Amino acid sequence: MSDTRPKNLVGKGREALETLLAPGSFSEGAVGTQTLDPALGPGAVVGTASLQGRTVTVIANDAKVRNPRFPVVLAGVIGLEEAYKMALAVYLTIEADRDAPLAEKRPILLVVDSPGNAPGKVEEVFGMHLATGAYQLALAEARQAGHPVVAMIIGRAISGAFLCHGLQADRILALSAAHGTMIHVMPLGSIARITKMDIERLEELSKTNPVFASGAGYFYKLGGVEEVIDDPADMPAVIAKHIAEIYKLNAEDRADELGPWGRGTLGAERGGRTKRGQVLDLMASQVAALEKELLS
Amino acid sequence: MTSWTEMQNRSFYEATARQRAKYLLDEGTFHELVGPEAGLSSPHLPVLGEAVSFDDGVVTGVGKIGRRPVFVISQEGRFIGGSVGEVGGAKMVGVFQSALALYEKAAAKYPGDESRLPAILISFETGGVRLHEANAGLLAHAEVMEQIQICRGKIPVLSLVGSKLGCFGGMGFVSGATDLTIMSELGRVGLTGPEVIEEVLGKREFDASNRALIYRTTGGKHRHIMGSANYLAADTIHAFRAQVQRILALPYAEITAHRSIGSPALVEEQLGLTALAAEIKPKDAAEVWAYYGNANCETIPDLSTDEFLQHVKTRKGGSAS
Amino acid sequence: MLHELTFTFPGGTRTLPPAWSHTGVVGSGDLEILLRQADLGGGMEFHVVTPVRGFDEVWEKILGRFAAEANLGDVRIQINDNNATPFVVSLRLKQALSEAMEGGNAS
């Protein structure tokens, strides 16, 4: 089986869904009781499917289509329509399971392959920042409600697109760099140009400091990616494993080990972000010392 | 030393992050948190030969406005463009965590008295992630977004944008995700900076050196017409502070009712705007101003804040101030 | 790497009124100064962090002159510099001293 699967899934969001989901199980556009307008935000693929026997909401990118109404939305870019569509898929998921017990809140799977948020003038006029923000708030709310949210990076997870579609997940998984995955704010060359640093020096430094270099391995060290997957065929089982762990942690009231905050702790454990914890501890003790005055 | 009263009339646009943080709060109440004396500067800049700052470009503090404990996050644009790195990002996250901890104590001590509950002000001046420590900065942005969601239903979070560099990149959506935004006409909020848009669309479509165009696209007056800048304040520390005081006197439910995003209904509302964008395909923001019923749009940029507020027609109908 | 410099001078007769005081912003061509009480046997110590190399003697001259004028003892002065000119360094040091002697801005 595995030899028929594409080794490189960059730009192939829909193919990735075939690899990830039970054959024929993906019902595109349908989330909960509603079906979204198929013309809306074609760069975002949303729907309901079965993954390892579980019903999940799927939110993915389609890099092969253009949005006919917004010319800068192509190649997997997340535009206004796409971001709001993704947000709606999350809210419909929350609504569908509103009365379900914690153990039955359906998971949300983010299949990540986007180079960025739409960098256009119309987008700025109407507020691209609101669109990407709306999706993030929806995901954060879904996690609060107990829906396990797992991000699977199959291609590009870049800067604002990664923040919007990925970094609010409980757990973030990435195919290893051998599969062409890209995780960064900017390629090292661009960072070198903008910061006027020497590229060779940056490359040398990134061997010991993971904070500016591009790639899943560096994000792993910072706690920004929980697990790197080498064989694409393993993705469904690994995703299912993480979903099970998220259910367990939520049931044990240990949600603080998940999501952006949990990854902060993980970053310290992996030796990647060590000053973060010092700052948080110091501030907490300073505010505690001021408590009497502040509550007088 | 300049007195607190004198500082109130200073330009918000020109004020340093520390001045904004201190003088937005009641006189003599400001305590800086993880201040310069803590010496927690960036661990990543020295190896790159880049200057460091004791506060890492983010001033955090707490004080009072009336009876409320009020936390402030204030970004310093003069230090590496107000960019957010590991330490500055952690300071932002720490403020939310501290406010949440204090909220529980305040709610227990003063049951039913909203005027005693903490609030958070964020005075933005930033282009988002600090490239010198890009990965850590990115992760910090995600943490801040999560904290904003955790604060909902408890703590009002207000955005203030009126500083030189505006509020762009990931911090653009952080500001959009708060309960409410106050801007001056000199403030700018967006996601993608002008240079990148020029690179993508070409100079004919978007000239990044055209200051008037940039203000029409992302400036305070435009955002006020569109409804995402809920209030427009004059360019003084006092004007921002007075607006904050008026808002913090409201019940929480009324404060959070100003939100632009954060619910299915608000997403539907924004989708309506997106449909409008597709329909009228504006070549310039001024076409949208005209759509909402404004006449003589070419004169809008030159109006004083007061004149503008008297005459403007906004998406939400009339002036919101 | 950032360049780190330390200079010590004999202290004066005055002491710093607050435990610490901070002045300035590390903008381009500017610097910040943190003055702190420290048990230095009456002396004065400067710690400078700067991206610029090759101006050690200039720093020593400016700081030495300031130390003599300030007439302070048992004080550690930390400076984060970002390419400030000698004129700006002297100006900011004077501001920092004046703010510190008025009680400082530590909160």
C-alpha cells in the first residue's frame, strides 16, 4: 500500500485527505447539521469524515484552486472567505456536540499546507486580521469545550498561516523534512536579508539555537511540534493516538498540558525556550505581592 | 520631573511604551512587572550581535483605574520595531495569567461587584514576530490568542492603537481578537505590512511609500468607519485614558458586546462584509466610505478627529463615539 | 556577539536615593541606563552592552568624566547601547542621574 502513496504532499491537500481518512468517508461541506455553500472559500476544504473509526471534522487547504473573487487567494493561501469558512466549520462542530459529554466531543483535524494569509489590498481594507483572528478564537473555544484539536502538517506551515491554521491545536504533528514540509516565519535567507545578518553565520548558529531556523526539527526542540512523523502511512494511527491522549488529559482536568500553553511547558522540557518560564514565575510572584493593594 | 497631570496632554503617538503604561493608569498606582531591574532581556539577540533591552521591548505593569485593578501591556516600537520575541511574548502571556489569578481572588472578595474585577489594556506598537527569534515569537503569539479566549466571560481586554508603528503581523489579529479597540486617527491596524502588499500586487496597485494610501487602508478613521475601531480618540494620553475610563465603567456584557469577532454570529457578520468586498471590489478604501453614505470622501483624511466624528457615517450607523 | 565592557571608578560622597532607577529606550542611536545601589566598597561600576566594537577608550573617557561629575558611591550602572553617539550617551547619563536623584522611577 504505502508505495502507492505520494511521498511528498506539499500542495496536495486533497490527496492527503485520501491518505488520512477512511476511503469514501469524507463528506465535503457537511459539518453537524449544516452544509456550507460549496462556492465559499474554495481554498479551504472542510467537512466530516471517519478517521480510524472516529467521526471527525476536517479542515484542510486546497492549493490547486484559486478564489475567483479574491485574486491573491491561490496556492493554499488563506483568504477572507477561507478563514471565515474554517471558523464556521469549527463553530458548527461545537454546536453539533453542544450537549454531548466530554468523551464524545468530536475531534477537529487540521490538515495544514498553507503559505500564508492573503496579502492583498482589499483584504487589508476589510480586515484580514479579523478573519484569521476569528478562526483562531473559534479553535480556542472548541478546545475549551473539550473537542480534541490536532494539526497535521503535511506541507507548508508558514508564519501567519500556521498561527491561524495549526498553532491553536491541542497537539501539532508534522511530516519530517524529507517530505518537503516547511515550518517557519521566513526562510533563513530572508531573515538574513532583513536582519542584515550573515546567512552562513545564521546557519551555523541554528545548529545550537532553534529559535530562528526553518523546519519541523527546530519547532520540535522549541515544543512547537509535539511529534514528527517519518512515514506518511503512519499518520492516521499517530493522529488517533494523540486524539486518545487529548481525551484522557481533558477527562483528568489536565488541559493545561495541551495547546499553546502546554507547548510552552514542553519547550522548556526540551530545552528550547527557557526564559519563558522565568518570566512567568517572576511576574506571578510580583503580582501576588501586590494583591492586597490591588484588591483594596 | 514632568508631573502626571502634564503627561496627560502628551501625544500618545510620541509616548514611549513605559509612559503609555504608566500614565494610562491612575496617578501613582503603576507598578511595573518584570521591569528593567529584573534584567530579563532576550537570550537570543546577543549571539546575533543585536542590541538588547532590559524590558525586551514590552513594558508590563499593573495599577488601578478607579477601583479596578488594571493590567497594561505596552509595546515599544523604538526597540526592534516593537517585535515580539520569547521574553516579551512571555511577559504578555504572564499578564493574562496574572489577571486571571487576580480575577478569582477579586470575584471571591467582592461578589457581584464588577467594578472590582481586573481588566487588561494592550497598547500596541509592533510589526509582530521578531525575526531574530522568529520561532519563539510565533509560538508566543499563539499563546496570547489562547489567553484572550480564556479571559472571555471574565476579564475585559482592550486594544489601544495610536503609536507610530501601528499594529501589524500577528499582533494585528491579537488586537482584533480583544473585546474592543480604541484608535487615534494616527493609529494603523492590519495584517500584512505595506511593503509586502507592494511586493505581491506591484507598485501600481499599492505604493508602500504613499502614506495617505496606507492611512486610507489601515488607519484609525478607516477602521472606525468599518466598525473594528470601536472608538476614535484624539492623540493624547488623556484622550485614550478617558475613553478607557468610560468603557471600564460599563458592565462587562456591554464591553464585550463591542467585539468584532469571536462568535458564529460575528463570523456571519464578517462574511457579509466579505461578500460586499467581492461585490464592490473597491480599488480604494474611500469607495467603501462612500458605500456607507459618506460624501466628499476625499476630504475625510484632512478632518480633525472631532469634525470626523461629527460627520462620519460608519458601517454600524452614525458615529459610535 | 554583543560587546560587553566593564569599567570601575573611585566613587564619590553621594549615594543613590532609590534602590534602582531606569532611564531611556534602546532605540536606534539611543540607549537605556539602569542605576542600582550596590555594595562596591564606595566605588562606581559601569557595565556596557553594545553592538559596536572598537570604542572602548571613548566609553572609558565619557563614563570617567560622568563618574567624576556624579560624585556617587556604591552604584552599579548598566547600559544597553544601540549605536548612540558620545553626545547622546552623555546626555542620557545626565538625565538618568537627575531622575535618580529626584527619587528615581522605580515603582
